[in-house]
Amino acid sequence: MPPQSYKHPGRRSIRLKEFDYTQNGVYFVTLCIQDRLELFGKVQGGDMILNDSGKMVERIWLEIPDHCTDFHNEGIQIMPNHLHGILLIMDGEIGEPITANGRIRGSAPTARLSLADVMQRFKILTTKLYTDGVKERSWRRFNTRLWQRNYWERIIRNDRELREYKQYLAENPLRWQYDVLNEQRIG
């Protein structure tokens, strides 16, 4: 596979150079909606109230271990225009590939999936299902693409950091009014 600079000239990777994102570890991930559209629900009284599309995204995230058995969920917080999740990569059986409608297809992959592989599959599947929701259930349309091109990730290095990130997930709706991703934020 060509180096990142050859695959997409002019794009700078935000991943750690020489880091193997298939290795065992815990990762805090943030994915944002393109143009910061608030598509997944709203925050009321410090609680995130998911709409149907937010519930779909949550369901697909929680099903990641069903299809990618090296991956385990450690937490998720969906916000109106982004999500934060914690994934643990741990040795296990290889998951089976899935189609855009969530059905298992073909034979299992021979290589271990990376964090980027799983994020790509998650984005593809949720975009397909969201597009179906636009057509069939009148969900709000998005512009060109559902998700921003990339995602942000942080390697969680110890139990203290894991506890802090889990607390961050739990408290995120309480901070929504100050969040930089909230276009109506205070301050």
C-alpha cells in the first residue's frame, strides 16, 4: 500500500507516524457531522435526547463488536452534531465483513482490522442507513456527505485516563452550551 502522502497528495495525516492502529489498546474517538448540522437529536436540561437517526447511529456503534470481534465498546456519547466513543482493541477472532444494509457477506478478512478500517465501515454503513432515513422517513437532509472526511482519535494510555474519558462522555451533554461544536454556544 502506498504511503499516505502518495494516496492523497497535499493531505497531511493526523495519525501518529509509525504507530500500529491494529495493536491492542484503548482509543477515544470523535466523529463530526459535515457542516456541523445537528442531525442526531438535541440537548435538553443537560440530557442528550436522541432522535431516530441518533438512535440508529448509537445502535450501529454498539454493534461494532458483533462484526469486528477484536473491538469492544467502552462507552459512547452521541451529541447533536458529533459523537465520542471509546473502543478497546483486544486480540480475538476476526469479524465478518458486512454489507451496507448490515448483513454478513462473504468470507472473513484475513488481516486484522485497524481503527481506521472500523471507522470507515462505521461511516459507510451509517451514511447508507441515514440516506435511507432521508428517503423513507423524512430525516433531515445533509449536504454532500454525512460525516467529515476524517476523525479525531486519542490513545488512552492508562486506567486513570480511561476513567477521565468515561467521565467526559457522561458529562458531555451538560457542557453542550459551551461546546465549540455548538453554533449557539455561550462564551
